[in-house]
Amino acid sequence: MSPHLQATGCSTGAPATLGRSGKRKESKGPATAIDTLQKKRKQTVEKHGKAPKTRDSYKGHIERGREFLRSYASQATAQSGQSFHSDPLFLKAFEAIPNQYSAEALVMYMTQKCICEGNKVSTAHSIHAAFKNMWTESCGAKYRGKWKYDKEAKEWIGNPADEADVVDFKKALANKTHLEGKREKHSLAMSYGKMEKIMAWSEAQCPSAGVMRESEKEPTFAQRTLETEHLWFRAFAATAFTIWTRCNELSGLKRKHINFNPDTTDSNSTSTPAHFDIFLEYRKGWQTKLEKLKGQCNRHGIYDQSSTPAINCYDHLPRWIEYYEKYHLGRPMKPDEYIFPQIGANGVIQPGEHASNDAIQAAIDKAGMGAHLPTMPGTTYSTHCFRRGGAQYRFMFAPAGERWTLARVRWWGGWAEGDQVRCVLFHLKFPLTIFVKRETLIRYLLDELYYYEEGHSDALCPTSNNRQLSFMGEHANHEPVKRADLDAYHKQISQRVEKTEEIFGRRMDALEEKMDIILRAVSVTGSLSHRAYLDVSKSYIYK
């Protein structure tokens, strides 16, 4: 052992590290073998580098791509005999180690899926992402960057997914989609006003007052089906709007994730209002904080929001659970049972399955049509509409004094700390230029505000609101009324008064005619019998 190692007290078997106190800390056991470390590193990247659903999606694209190559190569050989498609290397173009055919094969596969089979451009993006990720994770950093042939090493390096032909084909697909008018539909935000319309439509179809019957009489099957559909949707919509959940986060909510009797002993307030807690165990982006904060980062306290009944989760969610337990289960829910189970086509609930994305989208579409929600071509209310609308409401559209800060919005929505505006400064012989990267949180919040402030769709409106002068046009509430605005309002009121007078005059004329008929009937017959009225009215009409 060297004198330095003896002086520091280190052994050659296992390296020492410094603990939090600054003292040298001996490692436990001998150092792990390099092969084992490499293997564990690869397993960690594969397991935690992407979300499970993303990994499954990528795996499916890769398997289907390899099957396509086998099928394509056999057909090409049968039709034209020997060709490069029958080269054994062509069949291995989609392996983890790419070769000279990989980029061309990727373009051919995307052509098959998007041109020949007519899939959307998003399919090409998914295929491209799957193969790019596979090659990126292969052999360290060897297959990253520009795809080219290294003459000195006599091998291909870089990523085939970044090859010029692949990039050009993706751009061409996007241009083709735009020219044909097949733009991807933009997900609209569900505003509070639209939530009021949806809830009003639902209440008209199925009033809440009569669903929890005081008597023991069971509802008919048709009644129960209708009530289940509307109570389920009201609870889902109000909860999604309140805690801004993604579709899978709320559909996977179980009874154990809701605590109707939370512990308030740790609260600083002596009079904590009544509430219940919802714990989002699988909220995207927050899994790494669960152990550090012991689950507190995903706990949302739900309080009574009686001033906004359309989004009052405190009212809608417990009512649905009570109805579900009373008229479907006949018992209290078990901890692992889903709050929002799948409802079959016949109206029968399937407790062991959570609601699918298609079922939730169908419920949103039905409510939107029933409430006559406005849409524009190329737009739709997707399963993200409640998350987007809830965030915008709390940040921009809530009454003054009730809006949330950006920090609170980020926490409540479960956005990672990096999902905020990041500015990069460049100095290229010109004045300082700022480039802003639009991240998820900003797209949810500020895009809508940008289009509101910079849009000119109401340019023909006789009363200008000058929405660029203040946040959400709030200055209009404090500025003096202009003469032009008064003239416009006076004109509108005069037109409505004239229309009302016209309608009233027509009805008065009709009433006078009926009074004349009655008076004639009395003067001729001396009675007000129905037969006398008819006789006189006929003679009055045909005179």
C-alpha cells in the first residue's frame, strides 16, 4: 500500500467517499465489476429513461417495422429476382446496430404506413421517435448525431433517423397534410362558461335532486342507466377541471386515493374548513418526489366551492360515489376499486376496469353536442380540455383576487420545475437577441393569452376593447365611457325596443280581433257558448 493511502486510511479494495458531515466514509464491500456496472446502467436507462407506455409504444413500432422488412424483402425478390432488398443486411436494417440500409428502410416504412395505408402524420413522428431512440441508446454515443460513413474506421456512425432523406420525408409529409387541409385537431380549453353550459344540460336531462331517493324503492333499469351516465360524467368533469388531471391519471383513481376524513392535527389553523383529500399516485412527472415528500406533493385538498357550482368537485364527486355504492355495488367501495369504472354499452358497470380513453372522449363529445358548445374547424374538446381549461381559469379567468401565481399553478398541475420559460441569449455581432423556449406549462397558459391579446378577429366590432393595453383587457372596467360607445349601445337598445314594439303590436291586433268576435257573438246570440263563438268567428273571417 502506498504511503498516501496509508495516511488517508483508505484501502485498495473499495474506494472511500465523503459523507454529508465531511468525514470520509468507507464503501461497503468490494467494488462492483465493470461488466456488472455497465449492465445495470443499461437496465436503468431502459427501465426509467422513458415512461412504460412510451416504451411499449416504441417496442410495437420496432416489431412491426421488422416484420415489414421481412415481408417487403420477400415480395421484392419474388418480383424482380436478386436485388439489394434480398441482401441479408437489408433484413437487419432495423436492428439495434444500424447499417447502410437503415435510413432508406426507415423512409420506406414511413411511406408504407402514411402514404399507402393513409395514417396520419403523427404515425410517422411516432415511428421516427421509436427508431431514433433505439439507435441512440445503442453502443453508448456511437449512434448519435449526423449519419455518415467513417472512412478511417470503415463503419457507419451517427443516427440513421437524422439522415437528410428521413428528415426531408417527414417535412414533406407535414406539408402534404397541411395542403390537403388535414391538420391535426387543436385541443380546445374547457372554460368555466362552457362547464356551466355542460352542467346545465346534464341537470336538465337528469336533475340531481331526485337521484338519491329517501325511500327504499329501487330505480328502474332505464332510470339507473340515465342517472349513472350523468352523475359519472359530472363527477369526472368537475374533478378533472378542479385538479387538472390527465385522462389516465383520473381514470386510474381508486377509492384508497380519496380520504374523506383527513387528519388536520398538523394544520396551523385552529378552524380548518371541511374538506377531503385526493392523492394522485400516478401523476406524470412527480413520481421522483414521492419518497422525499412522503406523498404530500400529490395530495390535493378539495374544499367547498359553492360560488362556482359547475366545477364544485366537493359536491359532485361524493354524490357519485354514494350513488355508485348504493345502487350498483350495494356496499362500500373496496380500496382498490376504481372511482370511475368502465360503463358497458348496455349501461352495466364493470367494477374491475377503469374507464377507457375512448369512453371518456365519447362522454365529452356527447356533452359538448348536448350543450351546443362552440367549435371551429380543426378543433375539438379532447380528454385534455379540462386540464387545460382549469389551469387557464385559475391563472387568468378567475375573479380578481382569486387568481393563482405561476408557482402555485405549476405545483397544482404537477408540472416539473423545468416546465417554465427558459431564455437563451446569443450575441452574433448584433444586439442581444432573446429566444424563448415554449414549454408545456407556458403552452397551457400563455398561448391562449397571446392569441387573445394579439388577435384581431373582432376588428369590425364598433366598440374597440384595446385588449393589448392590459391583462385580459381589465382596463376597460375602469376607463370612462366614450361617445361612440354610448351611440352604439343606444342604437342597439333602440333596435331591440322597436322589435319589442312590433311584436307587441301584432299580438295586440290579434287580441282585438278575438275581442270583436266575442262581442259580436254576445250581441247576436246573447250568450257566450262555444257554438255561438264558432259561428260568429266564421262569419267574421269570411265576411
